[in-house]
Amino acid sequence: MHYVRALVALPSVTGDEPALEHAAPPIADLLRGLGFQVSVHPTEGAPIILAHRTGKSAQRLLFFNHYDVMPTGVWRDWFHEPFTLAEREGLLYGRGVASDKGNLAARIAAVAHILAETGELPVGITFLIEGDGLSGSPSLANLIADQANNLTADLVMGYGGTKLSNDIVCLCLSFGWHKNEPYAAVS
């Protein structure tokens, strides 16, 4: 829960460029702390974070996430401070928990757990984390074109997905991004 708490605490409201610029370095530092080589790319909007770490095999997994969140709205609609993680009845609440800081925190926690248990990753992992995901990703295409060689992967896991019921979660995956193959969905 450490990672989700740290990420929710960042007031990274979409379109608030100063807040987004302040949010990128702590995220980069979380990944550096796990041995990733991290670069933060300035854009006309929010910075984009790119992080790489090799694994035992040459296969590569790419995680795609965003760290911007929607504005908090009316304060009285919240039962607690929006940028403080809260737990009620077994559920976590805070701005970005569902989109997309919770997903990013879970991925970082999984990597940290694997590294703590084995000391190395089974495959190489790349994180591509943008701060304009809720604004239509205006700078993402340029970064992908510029960093294409660093973004090849055997499997890409984006932040999209849906919950079909309490028992079925649908996760959208893309196989062979570097081969321009179509998306695939699994549940």
C-alpha cells in the first residue's frame, strides 16, 4: 500500500502543468529505487517518464500508465482529503486510485516484490508513464517516434480495462507492439 499512498499524495491534476512537473520526479525516484534507468522527458505539457530494467531473458514487458488525475470537484463530495489515501470497508479511496495511480502502484509493487524475492526480473521491464493521459496524450506520439528503439516489447500492458462483474475483470493487452500487430483482449 506504500506505493499507492505515495502516488495518490501527488496532486497531479490534468492540465495543471506546475503540479504535473512536480509529480514526475517522485515517480521517477520510486523506479530508480528499484534499479531502473530512468529518464524524464519534458514536453509541451506534462513530463513523460521512461524507465528500463533488464531481466534474465531478452523478452521485454512494457507497462503504459498515466499519472494525471481528474480535478477533485466539489470538496463536500469527498469524505476525506482527495490526495490522502483512505480505506473504508476494505476499499481504497483517493484521487487516482482507479485511474491510474492504483494500476501503476500495483505494477511497481509487483516489481518490488519480485526483486525482493529473487534479486532480478524474469524479463526486461519498461515503464512508459505520461502525465497527459486524460488530456488526449498530445505529446505521446512524438516521444514514441523519438524513443521507438527503447519501446520495443513482447507484451504491452496499458491501463485500460473494465470490470464486467465482481468475478470477471477484463484487461486489454497488446501483443507485438513493435510489429504493429492488433490489440488483443483477455479476461
